[in-house]
Amino acid sequence: MTGERAMLLIGHPGHELRLHHWLELERPTVCVLTDGSGGTAQGRIEYSRDCVARAGATTGPLFGHMADRDWYAALLARDPAPFVEAGDKIACAALTLGIGLIVSDARDGYNPMHDAACCLATMVVEGLSAQGQSVRRLTAPATGEALSAPVRELWLDSIARKRKEAAMARYAPLLQEIEQAREQGLDIGVERLYPDDAERSGKRSPAYEAYGSARVADGDYRSVIMAEAHYQPLMAEVRSRLFDLWGLPSVPERSAVV
């Protein structure tokens, strides 16, 4: 254990499985943006609630209270309200609990809610730092590969690995995804934390644009969430409103970059 109080902020329920042993060791407060329902009516947040509790961690004030489709609708409408509410809840909890470390999803361009979780975490750290609370900031990619070298590696012994495998086996809605990830090389025996990589984005169009365009072509979606048209200006507005809400002056902008 590091001795500092930690918080985990993730875009979708289930991402916590990648950091299962870290949950056991650090017992963070876990916040989740979506309920994991995707395009269906059935969420999976209760599986995460069970996973967090069994690992000895706690659920935060923001824990899957809004469906995926509602978050995506807010992104398309460039509606900052739910993101501002989420950021404020996270910041208030971090301030009250004396959080010294916030770990989030990394920006991966795979899903805008992964990127939003990363962005909100950075905004919160910026806001707390402006108020004199020092908070470290790390990320854990939900998909893909990190660009930076890890700053912490946890190698699981056989007992910790068995507990993690059992947690994965209990998470019924994600069994197929977990199996696919392991076939593609996911090593569940090591957990890595990385620095907040603000320079990761802007190199190419995020994958969610191509995915959304294909779904529109197939008739599954009506609109595509675009980084420049939706995500970037929305996150800039969210950041501005949060700092106004917190009564803080503007600081050099890092968090609104996609």
C-alpha cells in the first residue's frame, strides 16, 4: 500500500477488473460514469458494485447513475450539465476524503466515455491543486497500449491471481469480452499504472468516429460523435463551468485536449 487515499474513476463498469489486485491493496473510492447498458436496456453496474465490495474498496458518490445512451446523447447535444455534475461530485468527494491519488481510464480514442473519465479526472486534479490540495494523477488503459512507461507495476502471486480470475468469472456480462482480451494478449498477472498522458491525443482521429460512422451506415445509429465537433468543445465548456462553479481562476488548459 502507498499510504495515500486513492480514487478510481472509470467510464464503464468492468474496467475495475483490470486493477483488481490494486483495488485489494489500496481500497480506493470507485466512481463509474455509465451503467454499462450500451445499446441495451440492461446495465451491469451491480456486477461492479459486487466486485468493488468483495475487493474491500468502496463505491463513490457517482456510480453508474446514468445510462450509456444518455451520456452519448449529451455528447451529441454538447450538453455540459451531466459532465459538470459528475466532475463536481468527484471533486467534492476527493476534497472531503482527502484523496491523494486519482487513477482513471486513459485517453484511448476507443470510446468517448473512456476519454471523458480521463478528462474529468484531470480537471478535478487541476481544481484541487488550485485550492492547495496536492493530488497525484495516474491512468490505467481500458483498451490498447499506453504510450508511456508505467510508473507502478503490480505482479500478482498465484493467490491474488486466483482471486482476480474468480472476480472475472463472476462478471457474467463481460465473460466473452474478457476471453477475447485474454486471447489477444491481456496478461491478468500484472497490473500497470501510467502517468496522465495529455499528449496522447490529437495524433489521429479517434477510433470511435470510424466505429460510429460504420454503425450509421448500417442504420444502427442516427449520428456520430465526432471529436472536433462534439467532444473537444464540450470538454472545454465543462472545464470552464467547473472552474466557475469552484470559484477558481483559469489555469493553462490541459484537460480539454482530446
